[in-house]
Amino acid sequence: MVGDGRSAKIAFIDLAAQYQRAGERIDGAIRRVLEHGQFILGPEVAALERRLAEYCGARHCISCANGTDALRLVLMAEGIGPGDAVFVPAFTFVATAGAVRHVGATPVFVDVHRETFNLDTKSLEAGIVAATRGGLKPRCVIAVDLFGQPADYDAIRAVAASSNLAIVADAAQSFGAIRHGRRVGTLAQYTTTSFYPAKPLGCYGDGGAIFTDDDDAAGLLRSLCLHGKGRGQYEFARVGLNSRLDTLQAAVLLEKLDLFPSEIEARQAAAQRYTVALETVAKVPELAEGVMSVWAQYTLVVDCRDELAAACSRAGVPTAIHYAVPLHKQPGYCHYPASLTGLAQSEWLAERVISLPMHPYLETSAQDFVIRAVLDALSGKG
Ligand SMILES: *Cc1c(COP(=O)(O)O)cnc(C)c1O
């Protein structure tokens, strides 16, 4: 991929390299679906749900059409709607707050920790006060495992319990990660994930899933993603969505799941090398104690972000900004309430974060090329 270091062509995320490894098996899996023809709710869908639940240790896995629907279905299952407050970090992908609006509830923005990029429970407490003063009923917190690192669910549980909040882990970026010996999928009352192609476990289109240990909630979620299906074939017990994972995507994911453990290891190794090489020149990502990240993104915090991005680009190293604008500054979301103590860390991070190329097939020579470009840029040589 990187020969003499001058003709570098580095991908930010390289799905083609993965296909080169597993292409034949994936082709075979797709062909089997084309031959049996059960494109909706085919046998691969149930098989995948079993494998995913087994992999993370959750009692139930309910697959659905995408990670945004997964969040929306959980909020529907909890009966959350108009007049209800759902606490979401201001520094996340827009879908986290979008799902709250889809059910008619009000997102209340909460700040994050600078070090981990994840939800700050002090800010959550102040958010609960803000919501109550604003006449909203605090109902739920959606913590996001940003960039692959699980949030601090012990701290979140303590605050949520005092206000009786449901806890949702938005694990779109963290499926496969571990906190204190437990896999993502078992850390919160509900866990949602996404199989969007660029996520750590991605399919070849849209896909998502929900994990829970609660039998009743699982039954309700299964109904909600199938138009509110009741007992009989044509009985509809409630209003639901049409939100299913395609059989073709399930077949692809079953093959990719076999690669996933070694891919996670490769991501750890790349992240470790970045950190060792860059920790003296930039603020590198910090992991909380006892946490293993799946490194959906490897994100630096620097003061001269635009200069670094430009220098990397000149050197042939792609970078990305997740996220340049916190949600409370987005035109579609700026009128929703925020925690009483403000969102200073989200704003600070939005101006300084920059993500480096990260995928399991990033060879050490390519990692070194990225490292060299960042070091040169930050020492003024780029
Ligand atoms: C990708 C993502 C989602 C949405 O997933 P889709 O499958 O694209 O709908 C939600 N939350 C976070 C944090 C994400 O990164």
C-alpha cells in the first residue's frame, strides 16, 4: 500500500481490503440467499441474531433496518413521547437526537468529558434539573459510546436511578468493546448498534440491532419492528414501524463476524502505535480504566486543527472531523434545551478534534506514514 513513502495512497477506512480477505466467503453467502430467495426474514436473520447475542452475552438481539431505527424503537417500547425529556450528549452524531424527535419527545443536551468524549454525569444531573424546570418529564438517557469507547455506565446508572430514567447505550460505534469484563450489549438496559458500512462491524448497506436482557421488552421490540404485529398473522396489536434487517445483509454480517475478533485486535495494535508515537505532540485519546475500545475512530485533540488537516492532506493522509458542530449549534436542533451547566466541553472539542485513518487492514508501514505526516505537520515541517 505504501511503497517508498512518497506514493502513498492511504484510505481513511478501507472496506476493499476487507473484501479482499473474505470476498469468496461473502460471495458464497450472498449467492445462497439469492438461491433460497427469502430476502425478508430469511434464516440468516435469525442465525445472525443468535450469533450476535451469544457474542456479546445479551439475552436478546432484535435486528432492524438501521441504528437510528434501533434508537427510535427503544424509545417507542418505553412509551416515550411528547412532554418527555430524553438526555443526549451534545457531542455525538445527529441520529442520537433525531430518534428522540421521531417519537415527539424533547432532546435535552448534556455535556461530555474532554478526556473520553463520553457523557458527563454531573452535566446529566444539571440537565435533569433543567428539564424539570422547563416542564418536561425526565424519562430516559441515551449515552453514546463515542469513537468506540463505552461510556461510564456505573456512574450513569447511579444518576439515572434517582430519577427513574431508562438507560440506552447508543453503541453504533462501539459494538465489540468491553468495559470491566463485560461486552457492549450488556452494559445498559438497552443497547442499540448500527451496521452502517463504516462502523466497526458493518454490512453492505444499512442495518441495525437492539440488545436487551428483558424478555418483555424484547417481545415488544420484535412487534414494533414488524408493524406492531400481534399474535396472529394479521393481528396488529399496536402501531409499529417497518424496520427489518435484509437477509442479504444478515448473510454478509455472519461472514464478517468471523473476522471481527481479529479485526478488533488489529485496531488495538494500530491505536497503540499511534498513541506511542503521538502522545508527546498531541492530546491522544484516553481510555477509562478497565475499558477496551474498538476504535471506530482514532481522534486527536489539537489547537491547530485546520493546519494539521491541510498538511496531512498535502502529504496524502486523509483525515476527518467528527464532529465539527455540536448538536445544540445545529440549525435543526439549536432550540432544544441544554444542561444548566452549559456545554463548554462539547464546544471545545468540536473546534479541536481530528480523526486519523483507522481500519483493521492499515499496515504498519501505512501507520508509520500517517505518524510521520502528523509529526511533520505539528513540528511545522508539514
Ligand atoms: C452511525 C450512528 C448512528 C446511526 O446509525 P445508522 O445505522 O446510520 O442509522 C447513531 N448513533 C451514532 C453515535 C452513530 O455513530
